[in-house]
Amino acid sequence: MNKSNAKKQVAILVTNDLMTDRRINRVASFLKNNDFEVTLIGRQLEKTYPEKQYKEIIIKRFRLLFNKGPLFYFCYNLRAWLHLLRNRYDVVVSNDLDTLPAAYFSKRKTQRLVYDSHELFTEVPELIHRKHTQAIWTRIEQAILPKLKYCYTVSQPIADYYKKKYGVSFQVIRNLPRIATYKNTSSNGKLKKIANGKKIILYQGALNIGRGIEQIIGAMPLLKDNFIFTILGGGDIEATLKEQVRQFNLTESVFFLGRIPADDLPAYTVQADIGISLEQKGFGLSYEYALPNKLFDYIHAQIPVLVSSLPEMKKIVEQYEVGRVIDDHSPENIAMTIREMISEEKQIVWKQNEKKATTQLNWEKEQEKLYSFYS
């Protein structure tokens, strides 16, 4: 990509967990493979795994006094800003609004600032009912975003939103797996062992409000004789979900396996019988416009998917015919739909369609847009 022999220096700022953020991994690997020297700038978490997926990439982690709330964001941006002032980079990639202040206020004239919006940050469920906090982030967005030139995001509706609101053009780079990731993956058998012959319903991703996890747990009393529900991930409502499981007497039917390193996750995913992405309406535009990683992971693992009728997910599921879309999140409807989805005939058709879909929905094709963007 670079015409000169010297590698260009790129810093990627992120507050997410480096271990589990596959978009960061894909973008960082892409840049490294295209003659950039990449430095990932994240934070030290209490439980940190070796970043074995980041080969030949420099990792810089900040140990912060706070790991959530306003003081966390302030501390991270301060540390990142000081680091960027002391070190010279040709390109700085800001992932989401919570890293943008450090990237913007440290920018040099000869430097390119790239903004990668993983979601509609000011419209996430954690903010839409906290009007004061939402207003602060909105002011930050209003102050900086109109001045940016190089931007991309995860779905077309988010790109359209930013264009309409700020007049800024966003390229769309979706969160798609590499073909090789699942083609070369074999099961580690751990979920099958837990299931002991029952069918496996799988949710993987962040455990946050409005993602439909509570509704699946609510349906499990109607399904527990033939199904288990396995949850891979961690997040804000984990303790609440575990309490719900105890209240419903479902400790033998619902299993929390915690955060799984990105490289290890496919070996779990391929064992499931149904993948869940039931983000709910009424939790902000970020969910309304979402195209989650897990939807495409399920497709690549050839697991039929059950999704909400949110427009972007519905479009993918119906276009490629890879599962079911539901509006009614009642325990009875969820249980009935899941039982219907286990039909052997339907499973065969859905899996064949998913195999075809992966020839279009893959990182190898998607990164061609990234190549054009960084060129």
C-alpha cells in the first residue's frame, strides 16, 4: 500500500477488551499486512489474556485508577492524549466516541485521523435514559465529528444518520468473519459435554440490557427438557441474569461461560444448534441500526439464527434465508419458535443457505473497501 520502504506508524485507540474485540483484530491485522507498523492502545483489565491473535503488533495498555464511569473515560483519554503527544504516528484510528477526544486534540498537521464508529454511541441503551450523560457525549460528538474527513462505520443506516446530522460521509465496513476462521475450526466439545444430548441455544457477546438474553432465560422453563442455553460473554447485567436463573431454578439449563478469547470462540460457536441475536426495539437507534458480529459468526458457523425484526438484521436473515425473525418476545412465542427451528428439514436448508451466504458475507471481500479507504 505504501510506496516508500519505510513503514508508516499507526496507533489504534480502543477502550474495549483487546482480547475479545474482533473488529479491532481484523483492522489491526489488515494494516499490519499492508506495510503499517501498528500500535494498539488499550487498557489493562483485571482479567487479561495474552493477545495471541495480535502477531507483530505492539500492545500498549494503560493501568487506570477507574474502570467505569466518567472518571474512567477522562483517565483513558488523558493517558492516550499524553501518549500521542510524546510519540509520532502517521495515522491515528479512533474507535468510537469514547476515544475521539484524545485522538482529535493530539492531532498534528501531518497526521491523518480516522474515525471507526462501531455503533451509534450517543444512542446506546446505557445512555438514552441518562439524559445528562447523553447530552455530554452528544456535545463532544457535535464539536468534533463535523471536522473529520476519514470515517467508516458498521452499517448503512448509521452512515446515513451521520451524513444527515453532520454532513460527514462514512464508508461502511461491516463486521464480517474471515472465511478461514470457521472453515478451519473444529469443535472443542465443551458445549456438547455440558448439553449431554440436549440441543444448544447460544448467545455470544456483551451482556447488556435490551439484547434479549432475559427473554431467552424467561422461555427456558418451557424448553429445559430438550434444550440448554449457553451464554458466552460478560457485561453490565451479568449479575442480574444469574439472579434470574436462580429465581427460575434453571442452574442446570442455563450456563455462563464468561468471556472467551477471540481466537478460541469459533470452537464453541460451531457446537450450537441455534444462535440468538434478539436485540429489542425501544432501546435506542444504536440497536435499531445494528449489525452485530455474532449474527455473521453464527452464519459462518452454519447455525440457524433467531433475530428480532430490527431492520438491518431482518434484512440479512430474510435475504439469505438463514433463520427466523420474530416480533413477539413472549416466553411462549420464543419457546414455540425455537422448537420449530429444530426441525431437521429446516436445519438442513438453513445450513446450506448459510454456506452460500459466507461466499458473500466475509472479511476477505469486505476488506477490499478498507484497502481503498486507507490507500
